[in-house]
Amino acid sequence: MPTTTPAELRRHWRERREIALLDLREEADFAAAHPFFAVSLPLAQIEARLPDLAPRRDVPVVIYDDGEGLTAPAMERIAALGYTEVAVLDGGLAAYRAVGEVFRDVNVPSKAFGELVEAICHTPSHPAEDVQRLLAQHPETVVLDARRFEEYRTMSIPGGRSLPGGELALRIFDAAPSDVPVIVNCAGRTRSIIGTQTLVNLGVPQKVAALRNGTIGWTLAGLPLDHGRAEAARTLSSEGHARARDAAGRWAERVGVRVLDRGTYAAWVAERGARTLHRLDVRSPEEHAAGHPEGFVSAPGGQLVQATDEWVAVRGARLALFDDDGVRARMTASWLVQMGWDAAVIGDGVVVPDQTGVPARPPVPAPARPYKRPYEGTDNPRAAMQAYIDWELGLVAQLANDGVANFRVVRPAAAG
């Protein structure tokens, strides 16, 4: 079988050349140790997930395991799907350890990026005890939960409302009066950091801060959580929309987000045989199902930033983002550009959302050995939650030691 060395793989990443690195082991093994840009794709999930993760069939694909004997059967299954440039990582995970950092947990690039954002931008945050006092002294304080609605329903900060991260920029001017404090929370750290910094970057008048360490921090402080709530901050007025659109446009321009006109988008589509193109609808799944442009898959903006590797396996790919409001795609793209992605926004009127429903895809087999995330559910041991927070706090140092990320965080103008 063709092979690629770990050093050559890392050169691809540093030089921004297209390549996908697939970890064939079970999810729990992947979460124990993997290279920075590796994507978890257990052997049983190849047929169901790989065509979306790597839509160009002649893109360079590298597969590896840790001595379990998974590469030979994976090579056959991937070749049967039509992929022509598949290689095995020479020496597997053990050989990679000799030249690069290995990382724990899942969605590592996004989580490491969130920690870097906080370190560079000094994203404001308050510990759980301070937030509890703030809510007692100022009950008008608005708490916005940036996770998926299903996660919010499972457990939430008392008084909090659901506003998934991709919706924060669009709806903030309706969700909170300009003279009240706003707290953004998630389960751990990343989505609250990115959500809070999104609002700071927009220049909102509200005093915004993250709940430090999210519902994990709240639980570790011995504070009670609510369960089963359904409050959602979904209002969008014409005035609030106009303010959000203007602010998002200014910020996207500062970051360098491109807006694709009809000709440029057509050229990107025509080049799919030479460059990988992911077409992503960053609106809510419900909006996507009600109507979306041909070829675009549902990738809600906040989740796309939080877990980019669940949609895109090819580092160096092009990402074309669609919305119908002029806010969500620009803010999502602004983060993806800072993460080193070649991401751009579809301009007004370039594509038409005329496809309805969700395209049928093969069912994805559940992992045989799933990774239990310490930030989901209500029965996680305190030690596991604390260990997770400690791990996240160490990601910036590990990121610097690895040297392949190509991240560049843009500060708001007021921060220099």
C-alpha cells in the first residue's frame, strides 16, 4: 500500500496543501490520542460519512491506526468509493508521536482555537459564583446559552434562554436591551468564549461576559442547574436585523472575509475537480430543511466553528457559506478564516434556496466504543469534569509546541 511519512503530512498542513488524515480506530481510542488535524472515522462509518467529509475523490487521503490492523480493510472500502489518492501513515500513530504533538479529546482544532482567542483577546468571563451574585443583584441580566437546543434542554443555567452560537450575532439586539449585562454560556469553554468574543467583535453596547467553564464550572461550584427548559431567544426585528447586518459586515471586512459574486462562485464550483469545495448552509437545521440551495449541507454556524472536523476532513479545502440574512455566514466565516480555512460567503442573489427536505444519506453506525464527553449529560464524575477543564486550559501551550495550526486571531480595533 502507498505510504506517507508523518513529516510529509505535517508539511502539507504547514503549507496549506489539501490533505485529509483519517483515524480508523473507535472514537474512544481516537479521543485518547491523535494528531492535531486528524478526523475520527471508525472503519464501520466510512461509507456513510467519508463522501461528505472529503467530497473530491482524488484528494490526498491518509489513513492510520495504532497497530490494530485497520488500514488494509479501510483501503479497500475507501477505494470502492472511488478515492484514488489514498496512503497509509507510515508507522501509524506511534511514528507520528516522534515528530508531532498528540492531543486528547475530540474537536481539538476548534477547542484549541477558542483557548487561543481568549488568550489573545482577553475575552471577558466571570466564575460561576460571580454570575450567581450578578443574577441575584441584577435579575434583569440576560443569560444566553450558545449550545444546541437539545443540550440546553438537558441542563441549563437558571433563567437562561437558548440562543445557539450561530444565532447570537443575528439576534443579540432583540435578545437583550442595550443597558443590561449579558452572560453567554456553554457546557465548558469553547462556545461561550467564541460566542462572547463574537458579540465583543460586533461592538454591541451590552456589557458581555462568558460564564467561565460553563455548566461544568457551575456544577463544580455546587450550584443547581435547571432541566427540561424550552425558552428560546428567537425574536428578530427589522431594526435588530439591520444593526446586526451592518456590524457583521464591518467585522467580516476587517477580518478579510471574501464575498463571492455569481462568477466567482461558478468558478469555484467548476474547479471542484482540482480543489475540494464544501458548500455549507450555516442557518438552523429547520431553515435548511424548509429550503436550501442545491449542493449545500446543513452546518449551523455555531456548531461549525465548535466542531469543524465533523463537517470537513480536508485541511486546505475551500468552504462556501450560505445564509439569507447577511449576518450568520459573515460571522461564521470570520472565525473560520482566522482558523486558517479558505472560507468565503455567498453573495446576495448568487444561489437560490429551492431544495427542500434533508437529502437521504446512509445511516451512520454508532461507534462500538464511544467517547463519553465530560461536558454532556448530567451524570459525569466531578473529577472527569475538572480534568476536562484543566486539559482545555493547557491547549494553548500544546498548540504552540506543535506548530502546524496556521491560526491567526484578529483583535477588535479597540484591543489594538
